[in-house]
Amino acid sequence: MEAFTAVSYIGAGLFGLAAIIPFWMVLAGSLTAESALSQRGYSFWPSPFSTAAYAAIFSGTRVWLAYGATLFITVVGTALAVAATSGLAWVISRGLPRLSRGLAVFSYIPMLFSGGLVPLYILVTQMLGLRNSLFAVILPIVVAPFLVFVQVSFFRGIPGEILDSARVDGAGELRIFFQIVLPLSKPVLAVIALFYAVTFWNDWFHALLFISDSNIYPLQLVLHNMISNLSMAQDLAGAGAAPLYQIRLAMTVATIGPILLAYPFAQRYFVKGLTLGATKG
Amino acid sequence: MTGTTEDTRAATPGKLKPTARAARRTPQERGPVGSRRRRGVQWRRKDYGLVILAAPAIVFFLVFAYGPMAGLVVAFQDFNINDGVFGSPWAGLSNFEFFFTSGQMNRILLNTLVLNALFLTATLGAGVLLALMLNEIRGTLLRRGLQSAVFIPYFVSPIVISIFLQAFLAGVGGRGGIVNDALNAFALPSVSWYTEPGPWPWILTIVKVWQLGGYFSVIFLAAITSIPEEVYEAGTIDGATRAQMAWRITLPLLKPTGAVLLLLGVGRIFYGDFGLIYAIVGDNGILFSTTDVIDTYVFRALRTYGDFGTTAAIGLFQSVVGFVLVMIALGVQRRYSKESSVL
């Protein structure tokens, strides 16, 4: 084995470990009894083992409300996002003179230039009156230009003959899109849906800006408030003296858990999406 | 929202030009009763399907992307909530004056540029290096496993990253952390990280590399896969070592991909990574001297003082400079490679 290959194994191995270790530490910490955690800090193996934190947070209502809010944002947001993105991407990929090019530029400009925080804040709170609505978290990020272009590059690969034959049979644009294009596009639909789902699941900035009603705090916002304020952890627990540090870690696990569980199944779609996006460039 | 959708849908046909190709395809077909003729091209009823498909996204961009751009007029106003965007009195350039003379500007602009330059070079560099290394690994299972592992951090929210970082730098309840344990093991004194602004640019860079190194390596690996095998066969015949092939064949062929990613990054260089920096630093003022960037400053100014005018002025300044930077980067890139323009 050459030196470079050996170095590669070690380097990639170390990076891989570094990527995983924080997850393990937080998981182990969340299962370590509060007394040990607060005296010895993090350890690689939970001892003494304790599920008190999970029992505490899941017996309260806060976590369930937060899951509800996050799920709503993720599911509704992803559905809207995929619908809007697919429709636009299809029209761009049709290569119609002026229209497609114009829409491509129209979608590209927001990648370069943005109005920034203040106008968005005024728009959402004053003009649309969406303060304390979960749609205030969903709508500002419902179309990602990058994913539009990922989908365009997939749509361009659909053979024109199929579409032409449908046209000869008299199918309209809507019919072609829904009955021919979408069924052919399941792989790319999965890709962009997953990218959107992760974005919505992880979003906390818009929640921080627009949501002040703690009953509809999404998970990320609950977690954020716990960083700055430990008493928030007390609020999470059902009753009695709560293991505060342990709860913070358990809440972290509860927040990333669903993503980590879905990751093994979803990973190849993400890789595919990035590959589509990259070869487009 | 449905109301707005309808409005714009009705308004769009005037804006969208009819499709010449659609008309050429079926010149003999007569449009339905409602169709009109313009520049020799006719709208068929079927084509309205395209408008319907694109409408939701068009509405989104108009309202949430172009709307706020227009909303930047607030930068020239003495904005107050009651009068709104349309009723607030004009303030000329006083909002800009306030920011540029506040004495904070130099530090914040410098932080933004320095941090983003660090992030961009470090993450892209790590991505290339990691891709080259992953490419050396022969066992399919090991390679796939490692690729999955390095890609995971990309899916974690800034908040969770901030909690991970605390585990390393502060420990439980701020009583040490793993990094300090390691320092102590080498007989070095502990560092109170969250009160020391000096090392933070590097800490944040390491966090960014952790977060995005794997993501970029996936993109670069895809580019490596598309390199034809013959190139390497030729290399082998000429007696090149693996290291030489990585350095002299793979790396140069990754340049176009790297250029596109760099360009996108340069375009964003004036925008701080608000999510990550705010999640990690928050309102910890001790660290502001090295970590406060335009975005975090704007957010605090808005939140603490409710000063819409000044913050919008900063936002406008940021957008304009950012836009100029992208245009320069695009120009530079167009000059050097015709192939890989982004659009």
C-alpha cells in the first residue's frame, strides 16, 4: 500500500469519527444519571444508566406540542414546496423561448440579491399578519432556487418523444405534467422533498422571529431557549425535581432523532440530488 | 394566501409571453374562442396549464423575494410601525449615516469578510481533500460507511451544533469540557473558551469544516466519478504513484466544480452565517469583538432597539455590495471558463 493511500484511510477515518462522536456523546450523556453528569461531565459510556430525562420530558406536554408544531411545519411546508418547485421547474425545463429563460433568471436573482431581515419582518408581521402562525415559518422558505435548478436538470433528461406523443393524442399541459412527467420523476421528487423536509425540520430562525406563543414553539426553538435558559428545561418536565442537564441532552436527542433514523434510507437521495446539482454547474 | 394566488394568476398571462414553439408545432390548430393573437403567436387554452404550474412559485418569489427587495425603501425612511411602509416620513440618507459613523462598522465588516473567507477556503479545501482521500478507499462497504458518516453533520441544525460545541468547550454546567480535559492531560491550563474572543474565528472555522466538509466532499466525489478511467490508466502506464495521480490528474480536473462552488460562496461572502453564529455565540457580548457579523448585528439592532431604518440601511448596503461581488466573480469566472457558468 502506498503512503498516500495509507494516509487517506487514516484521514478519512478520523474525519468520519469526528463527525459521529458528538452524536454519541450527547446520546450517552442523555442516558447518564444527572448526579454523575454534573460531577464528572460527559463520558463515552452512560454510567450510572438513567432514562429519567426521557421519562421527564415525554411525560410533560411541551415536547408533544413541539413535535406537533415541527411536524406541521415539515409536512405542510414540504408538500407546498415540492408542488411549487416542481411546477416552476417544469416550465423552465420546457425550454420555451423567452418564457423559460425569463423564469430561470427570475428564480436565479433571489440567489444573488435579497431584501434582508427588516423588509421580511415587516412583510410577515405587518402586511401578512402572520405573527404566531406556523405559516410564517413555512412561507418565507417555501421555494429554494437551488432545488428548482436541481429539478430542472432532471426534467431536461425526460425524452421529448414521450411528451410529443402525448401532445399528438391531445393531452394538455396539465395532463402531461401530472400523468406523464410526475410519475417519471419519482426519484427527483424524493430528493427535493427530503432536502426541503430537512430545511423545515431544522429551521429555527423564522420561528425565533415570528413565533412568540410557546404553545406552538417548534422543537428547534425549544432547544434554543434551553441553551440560553436552563429553567426552560424545568418547564419541559412534567412534575417534580427535574434532571436539568440531562433533560437538555435528551431534548437534543429528541430533536435530531427522527433525522438520524431517516438518514440511512434517505442518504442516497441526498447524494443523488447533490450530484444532479453539481453536474448541472 | 389563496387570494393572492388568484390575483397573480390572473395577472400573469399578460406578462408571460406566448410560446412561439407551441404555435409552430400546430400551425393549423385554431385556438379556442378566448384566444388572442399577438406578434403572430397564439395562446392555446392548453398553454394556460403552464401558467398554472408556475404560478405558485412565481407568487412566492414576488412576495417573499422581490417584495422585500422593494421593501428596502425603508432604508430611506424614518420608519414606524403605525404609518407602515407607505406612510412613514422620508429620512434621506440619515439611516446610512448612523451606521457608518457608529464606530461599529469597521469591526463588523471586517469580521464578516474575515470569517466568511476563512469558512469558504477551509470548507472547500477540506471537501476536496476529503474527496481525494475517500476516493483512495477501496472497500466498498468501508467507503460507503465513511461517506455516510462525514455527510451526517450537514443535516444537523445550528442549535444542535451549538450544544455539541458546548460539550467540547464548556462541559456540563460550564465545568470543563473535553478540550480542557485534553489540555490538562498535557499539563496545560484550562481555557475559559466562552470568555476568550481570540480563538473564536478558528473555533467557528473548525465547526464549519465539521458541518460542511462532508457535504462538499460528496459534490467533489461526484465530479471525480465522472473523470474517465483512461486518464488514470495512462497515468499508471507512465508509472505515476497514487499521490501523483491525485495531485496532478484529479485535482486539476476538479477545478471547474471548485470554481462554481467558490463563486457561489463569494456571492454570499457579505452575508454572515447568521444561523450558526447566532446559535453558538448568541448574546454573549464578550465574544462580539471577533464574531459579530453584519447579520447578527442587524438582528440584535432590530430586536433590542426596534430600529427599522438603520437595520434596513445596513441590509441594503449588504445586498448591493454582495451583488457587486457576485457580478465581479461571475465576470472573472466567465473569462476563465466558458463552460461552467452557473446559469
